[in-house]
Amino acid sequence: MKNPKSGPVVAQLIGPTNLRFWENRVEKRKFKQGGKNQLSVNYYVRLSYEKKRKWMNLETPNRTKAAELARKFYFLLRTGGWTALENSNGQARSMPKDSRKLTLGQYFRLVED
């Protein structure tokens, strides 16, 4: 007897259109602060398009909301490229090269944009 929870039908359900697909791909980034390993408060997703990869800050500590944003950003990226994604109202932001060197003012400006 075949397992109804496996096979091509289920595989199609868990593609990039499915929220569960993205819930498994969002993660909190690790960083060092004061010599100690820390986890970011917000979730990030790593997106890849045209041989370019970027970590995108989803700016939410909620995994489900992060997955929804990741899915939205993915489809923006696929339809309009990096420029469309970075200019979107979804406020997609890539992680600064060295986020440890942000001043408090720079951080607030990033959050407000």
C-alpha cells in the first residue's frame, strides 16, 4: 500500500508557493558580540538569483510572518530581479556588510525606511 503522504503530489505541495517551504528556509543569523556568539532577533532568508546570493532581513521575530515575507520576496525577485526586490514596498533589505559597525542612528534609519 502506498503512503499518501509521499510522492510527486506531496512534493508539488511543498514548493516555493507553499508557506511550509519557506518556514524551513528562514533562520535567525548568528553573530559575535563582545566575543560571545549571539542569535539575531529577526529572521533572515538567503535568496539566490542570476548567480548572486544575498541574506535578506525579514525584520520579524515571527517565523510564520518571516516565511510569508520570504515567499513574497522570492516571487518579486523571480519576476523583476534584484532591482525590483530592493525597490519594493516590501522593504526588503540585505544585511549590511558589517552590521557591527552601525551607529544607533544608522540602525534607526534602516528600520524606518
